[in-house]
Amino acid sequence: MKIIDLHCDALLKLWMGEGKVPYKHASELDTNLRRLKKGDVQVQCFAVFINPEMKAEQKFQAALDQIYYFYNEVLAKNPEMKQIKDWADFTQLKENEIGAMLTLEGVDAIGNDLKKMSILYHLGVRSVGLTWNNANLAADGAGEPRGAGLTTFGREIVQFNNGHHVLTDVSHLCEKAFWDVIELADYPVASHSNARAVCEHQRNLYDEQAKAMFEKGGMIHVVYCPYFVKSKGKVTISDLIKHIDHFCSLGGVNQIGFGSDFDGIETFVAKLEDASMYPNLINELLKYYTEEQVKGFAHQNFINNYCLK
């Protein structure tokens, strides 16, 4: 069953490896090409992430450097990897091809310059999260105690996304900023978030937030970071499925997807330690859901909600 995974941090590892990490088979990459193939991943989204502690004048170059590795290590050296720049590309991949799409996890890299956002768009970024857990010039993240909403600049970015058919990602926003995005964004998405009712964590979504996402036509992609799945103890695939169950109970059966956070996490759900293990998740889901529903979670919901409209 083909998989669309909306979030991984492989580019950060490639950048930190300074060209010495071979994307095709590097064991330190949870989403290397061999593992994507074994897991039947049809599309992998690659996040550009900049550490908020980096000096401001270095951030945009760091984003460009990560995109360099996307083009030169992921795409150029692996002809079966095909860049996705248009939503129609999701439906036009050949049997032996794997789609690769750039996303942005926090807009720290652009400072207060929307021209830099335009540059990233032209390089292929098609989903934008305004923050990581910190506050920046666009909004407050989930870890910022102030908990403020979007700034004027943040609203300009959402409007830019709307005008370019770019997803606006709510996964790392504080609650107030989330509601501002829901009000403004034409294409909201949660690239890697779980249900707060199942696991109380600041990175997870309250029921009212999830319902608002579904009503707006947005999707929630469950994340495999154990801390967002279960508060303590060993974390299993069954624990992850509880989040899917809960979102389904809120009316989201056709608006759930996967956003692993592979290569951005250091601990794992048991038997879901890298992209090659997706069949374990699919087989477990098939015990509780119809094949059509599981196909939806795996890829069809994303196609229906974002690519066919």
C-alpha cells in the first residue's frame, strides 16, 4: 500500500553531514532511499529546519544549503526520486518513482523578508509551518509561554501561501496562532500532530482544533514521536492507532494521514523505527479498518483533499 509521509528531517542530517552522508543507503537516515522503497513510500516530504539559536544572518544560507543537499544528494544521485512542485505531480508518479517535496518547518530563515519566501517557493517549497516551538517574527510556537497569535508579517505569509496554493502547517503553533491560521488559511494542514485527548502534550491538538481542521477541509497527519503518542512506558503501534481512532471519532476518517517525523526523533514506536517498517503499521490498521479506509490514511485522503481540488 503506497504511503505519503508529510514530514521528515533527513535534510538536516544531510546538511550536518556536510556531503558525507549518502542518501541512498546511509544507516543514520531513517528515510534513506532503500528504506523508502522497502516501506512502499510513494512520496516523502523533506522539511527544511533551522535551529532558532543560529545567528540570524546565517539562517537563510542554512536553508539554501539544506535545499542544495535536497537537489544534489536526494534528487541528482537517485533518478527514481522525482521532485514534486505541482499538486498534480502526486497523481502522475510512475510505479518505480518516489516523489520528494520540500517543506519549511518554521520561517526563521526568512527573517522579515517575504522576498525570501518567494525564493523558497520557486525552489520547490510547497508547505510552510510558521514556527517551530519558538516565537519568531511570524507567530508564537507551541513552546512559547506568551502564546500570542499571528503577527502582521505572519498574516502576510499565510496570504502568500493562499495565493500560491501552498499549505500552511499548524503543527508547531501555539493555540492562539492556530486559530488565527484557521481563520485565514485556504489550505491548512497539520503535518505531524496527534490528539491531546489521548496524550497530553503541548504539540498535540485539542478536540476543538481537530474539528476545526476537518471543517476547514484540512488534514491531520499523525506523528510517531513517542512523547506525542503516550505519556510514559513502551510505545506501540496500537498506542499510535488510538490517535487515529480518536480523530475518526471526531469525524476525520477521510482527513487523516501520516507524518512520521523520522530523522527528527531519537526514540521510536516499537516496530516502527524507520520508513522500511511501514508495513507493520498498515497491517495493524487493517485489523480495525477497511482496506479503503487504510488506503485513505496511507495516501488517498491527501490526494483527495489537496490534489484533486
